[in-house]
Amino acid sequence: AQSVTQLDSHVSVSEGTPVLLRCNYSSSYSPSLFWYVQHPNKGLQLLLKYTSAATLVKGINGFEAEFKKSETSFHLTKPSAHMSDAAEYFCVVSDINNNDMRFGAGTRLTVKP
Amino acid sequence: KAGVTQTPRYLIKTRGQQVTLSCSPISGHRSVSWYQQTPGQGLQFLFEYFSETQRNKGNFPGRFSGRQFSNSRSEMNVSTLELGDSALYLCASSLVADTTNYGYTFGSGTRLTVV
């Protein structure tokens, strides 16, 4: 079965500095990978997804992620953090074998002024 | 286009009671999944429905059940509530069953508090 590990439970950056949220996955098959964002008291919003096309995936709000099969990683990045980026971020893996989406534990991003 | 609608947004119940939560997917979406989110366990998969059939079920006791109607609306029911059932319950819908390519659109959730 597939699984995902988010390497940091909490990341704190200053506004205007780069963001890096790390995610490693495990899957027996070619995985699909997603990043979702959850703002306080809100549902989850899809940021971006990788589905075996281009390895560098661009998402909404300036976020992007790179699929690296050799490192089994799918890290989320953004060149310049904005205060509105403060939220919880979830890395998700799904494989075509069972259509079950497995969520990471989440990384809470704090953005300091 | 309306998003995924979950009702009610907040709910307070007493131990031993039962509760029904409702989810209306995006129009045209046929796949609906339910997740439980708690600070300790994170997001855990409950079950998935597609065209009124339960396709997948997570590792939850039989007190948790669900169903999907012909219009794709879904309900989940929790009987004999326990304090540990306090959580945010999220519903998500997808156009087709192949979430590997499409992912899900999530609702804002129902926050259930059991006292």
C-alpha cells in the first residue's frame, strides 16, 4: 500500500522568503501525487497534482512541486511567501491499484511579517 | 458553479446519540468520499461511494456507515457516539472514480463535538 511522509510538522518563514515543504512517498505502482492546502476552519483546496506527465508541476498561488522518482520525493516550493500562505499543507499519494488517497500528517506553515 | 456543500457546519451531540451528516457534491460529480480529521490522527479515510455503491471502506468500526443517493448526494451516519468521534468530517467529490488523475474537491466540513 502507498504511504506518504511529510518531513516537517511545522515550517516558519519570513514574508518574501522562499518556502520549501518536504514530502516523501512510497508506492508500489506509478503514483499520482497531490498537494492540498487547508486554511483554518476551511476544507481542503487542491494546489497541484502530478499524474505522470511533466515532472515539474505548477499549481495555484505561485506554488510548484517537482516529482523526483529516484528520491521518491514531491517537495512543494514557492519563491516568495505571502502572509496569506499561512495554512496547513497536506501531501497526498494515490495509486491506480486501489484508488485510495493517503494523506500525510500535514505541515503547518507560519509566515512572519 | 457551486462547490461541495456539507451540512450542518457545526454539531454538538451527547455520548450515545447518533448523528447524520450530509454532503452534496459538485453537480455532475459521481464519486463521493468521506474523511475524518482529528489533531491526533490527521486525515483518515472513512469510505468512498460511486454511483450509489460503496467502493472502498477505511478502518473504522461498524458504527460508521454511509450511503449515496441516485442524485449523488451522500450521507454518513455515526451511531452510539463516543467522545473520540469529535472531529472535522470532510466530504470530497470527484467527477469520475479515477481520482488518480482528477483528485478530489473538498467541502468545508462538519465539525462534530461529542460531549
